[in-house]
Amino acid sequence: MGNAAAIATAFPSGLPPGISGTNDRCTIIVSNVNPDRIDEDKLFNLFSIYGNIVRIKHLRNKPDHALVQMGDGFQAELAVHFLKGAMLFGQRLEVNYSKYPNINTGPETRDYSNSNLNRFNRNAAKNYRYCCSPTKMIHVSCLSQDVTEEEIVAHLEEHGPIVNTKLFEMNGKKQALILFDNEEQATEALVCQHATSLGGSIIRISFSQVQSI
């Protein structure tokens, strides 16, 4: 499904408030990141919720800055809109469009253009529909059929107290909702644990728009 068709399917009644759909800048500058806790893969896990990632470059001369090149301007607009001001590792992220149209390849640049972890190669309309700002609730999918609630909690609880959990099946696939105390803890869990192995399966984590279990 082409991007325009996926967007139209995701938002039949119009784009989310604050999203213009007219931005054509693909590269984002992220500042005030915690340089001791963040790396390119963690930034990928966060920004890939809003679109496919082409390249990420951590600026070595400005350790609290990074560049993130998204698949297109609409995906970049979603990321800027929903992540501006998000808290991560004790710092409030500043997320804006970069003056650079793209990130050049090089030894300090991580290329993700062919990554099978890019979420929008499949089910793009569904992924657009679920885009939102960080929430206290994360949705965990791609779970193994025999995983337990206790194993999921043990995998995630280092990032903050888990208030509530719900393990359920949808279309024969096991999934979970995990509620943290606050958005920052949930965001940390997502950036650290998305695409990690749990019970032999590579799990997928997104923010949930559902806020109670």
C-alpha cells in the first residue's frame, strides 16, 4: 500500500490535530538526550513507532544531539509532533526539523534503511492509526504462546514499578498491556526492550492509547 493510500485509510476523517500532512523535511534533530544512556538503536526503537528509519547519526561533537532521517516528511512530522518534550532517561527531549535534508553515509552513521525492524513496511495504515505521544501503558506483541505474565514483568520491571498487567489473545496471538507509574518509565522500557528476546520470541513494543486495564 502506498504511503498516501495508507494515510487515507488510517485517517478517513482527517489527520490528527496538529498534523498538517504538508511537511517535506525528512531529517530530525534530537537534542537534550542523555549521552550516557542513549545510542542509535535505542533512538531507532523510539522513532520507528512513527515511521521507517533511514539513518541515525549521534553527533560526537555534541554528545546530547542526534540526527534521525525518517522515510518521508509525513513520518517526520508525526515524530516531531508526538515526541516533542517527551521525558527519557531523566531529560526532556527537544525534537525539531533539521536544516539538513538527509544524513550522509559514513563511519559515524548507522544505516537502518534495510532493517527488518522498520515497522511501516507492513500494515502501514494500522501503524499510522496507533501513533500517539508516549503513554504510561505499553502494548507488547509477538509474544511466545507459552510466556507467562510473571516472565513479562521480570523482563520489564527494571524500568519502573509495574502497576498492572493484562495478558490476552487476539487472532490467536498472545499480547500484553503493561501499565507503568508514568510515561517516562514506559518510554524507557520501550527504547530498551523493543526487539529483544523473551521466551524465544523477538517482542514488539508500542505505546497504547488505552489507559486503563
